Amino acid sequence: MVLGRSMKVVFFAAVAIMMSRGKAIAQVLTNTSNGVLSANIPFGNLTPGTSTTPASTQVQFRIRSNNSTGYKILVSAVFNVTPTALVQGGNTVSASDIGVGISSIIPGNATSSPRGDTIAAGFNYDPATVAATNGMTPYTGAALGLATLADIVANPNMTLLSGPKVANNQGINNQNNFLTVTITFGLVGQFFTPSTLSGILNVRLVDGP
Amino acid sequence: MISFKRLPILLGAAMMMASAAFAQTGTITVNGNTPEAFSLTNPAGGALSSTISLGVLTPANTGTVTSGTATVNMRSNKAYKVTAQSSALTITGGGATDGGDDIALTDIGFAVTAMTLTGGNVASSGSRTESAGAFALPGTGWPASTDGLTPSFSRTLNDIQTAQQILQGTRISKKGNLMTTDNFISVTFGVATLPQFFTPNTNFSAVITLTMASQ
């Protein structure tokens, strides 16, 4: 096997680039089927009722990272609401009415331990379990321990979760080398202005710390 | 000898595939729908099923009617209207008519007698203007009889044998649900009749069905 001088330059440059890119993909963020994380989780029809239990919905995703400096989950969000009736002095649902929390982190059997994963202040709770004792939004915001989507909207690229190296490899064929993270959203159906709403959470996995 | 003429192309393709196979970003979309919502409950927040008992209607030497009321809590996130419809009058234990008159729907006045329109989470609290039209009881109260016969009620149950709009207004609730204690208005509905020498009976009744909907 003989390489010409120009071929050698191209070859080593390409290897260098791949190594560089290889480092960049030390993390892998997927859904629970190891596919692209692109979840659509509906609250459905938020008819006001008599229950103290918020409507809730959740999404799970997997984090793989073999980066020695660990990982970070950065999030940004946008919130859109489209009223379908006049406001007439009432309130329209807003991002601050939607509770957001990391309700569980489950490490796979082949993950590094001990774990020291850190959830951003105010996001370490399960919005589905917060009682709406007066029939209104019970989420008080991250500063008071019950974060909402508004906290993310107001802080683009905030670090939602961080931690040390997840496992020694990030191969997606391995079924034990990831963290399964559950994010739960909660919202109390109320006499808000009739509307449709959507919140889009952009999630990014990068090297830590 | 292995040819490396296409090596750069292969490496480039490999890098692109590697890049495409391992995404580090994701998107989570949460969506929902706040529907139009209207609610009629009793003052305790339960299902609306009230009975107004007029008691024993013994005729007397007075023009004052006998009346009763039922209060309803109303919530909405949109301009609303309330319609009422009365069933036919059911008379049980009726005696012989002997050429006299039985009590009838036309003898029973029906009106909105009072409204409480304020609350911390009531829209436009303090400046609401619900409209009951001819179903609003005038400030002077129920009309009195001047001749011992049924007085001139503005509206009677006979007027709502077919569903009639009796009340309308703008959005009531700012937010909150059915547990919330300050996001509703209270409307009191009344019925009244003058005790007369109608044909005796042991009981009479009519069911008034209230329906709240979007304007």
C-alpha cells in the first residue's frame, strides 16, 4: 500500500477532523428508542374541574456521554398561545402556569458511579404531585422551588441538568450506558381565555462541566 | 496495491454519516387546548339541583305573594347566556275542579331576584352589567295583588315553556377552576305565587332547566 505525499496530507487531515468530531460526539441524546429526541406531548383538553390534581404529561430521554469532564443539558424554550375568544378582563394561560420539573433520573447498570447529577435549582420536583388547593396554578417559579416554563423562557440555554461522565462509552447499541431522564409538565385546567397553547423545549447535550 | 484515489470522498462520507447518526439536540413540544367553559353549580360547588318549596298555599286576606329562591354560582371564560325552560305543571292529589281553576304556570312568577357580581377573580369585578331584561325583578320586588288574584308578573313559568334566554353577560371568571372561591358570580332565581282558592291539591311541581352557553 503506497500513498502519495498529497494523499497522506489528505488522509491525516481527515483523521484529525474525525478525531476532533469524535470528541464532539462524546455525548448522545436520544429518545427511549435511541432515535432522535423529537417528542410531542399533549395536555389535551384542559377543561376546568374540581380536582386538586394538575393535568400532567411527561417525556423521557436518554443521555449517553463518555466525556471525562461530564455533561450538561442546556435548555431553551418558547411559548405560544393563541386565544380563540376575547380576553374580556380575564387571564390567558401563560408559560408561568406550566410547571416543569425533572421527576426522575435513572442510571443504567453500566453507568459510572457514584453519580453526582445536579438538577437546576427549582426544577427538582414532580409537577404532577403538586396540589392546586385553590383551583389555581400552584407553581411558584424556580426561585421558590417550583419551576415553570417561564423560567426557561427567561433564561435561554440554562443548564437544566449536569453531571459527571455517564459511562465509559456512548454507543447507542448498549442498553445500560445511559441515564434515563424524565421531565414532567403540569398544568391546572382553569377558566383561562379559550385558546390553544404550545411550549417548545429545545434540549442540547454538551460537554461538562 | 490498494487505490486511495477515492479516500477523501470515503472519509468525507464517513464523517457526514457519523455526524448524522449522533444528534445532541432534541425538541420537546407540549401543547394543549383551553376550551370554552361554562359552569352552573349550587352555592356549595356541587351539581345544580335545587328545590324551591312554596309550602302550603292557604288563601288569605292579603295581596302579598308567597315566594322562594334558589341561588346558582356561575363561571365562564367567555361571554355567556343562560336559558330557562319550564316543564309542564304536574299536579298531584287534585280535588274536583267543580268549575273552578287549577293553579297554572301563568300563576307562578319567575324572575332573577338578585346577583352578586364581585370577586377577586371575577372579570370586570365591580363593573359588571348582567342583563336579565324582562326577567329581572324590579327594585320594588314582586308585584302585590290588588284584587286577590294573580298579580301582573313580568314573566311567569308559562313564558319559559319553551327555552328562553333569561340572562346574559360578559366573561365571568379570570382563571381558576370549580374549586376556586372567588371566580364566580351568584345569581338568585325566584318564583312567586299568590295563594288563592285554586282547586285543592296535595302537591304541584314544575322543573326549571337552566342552560348556560356561549353567546
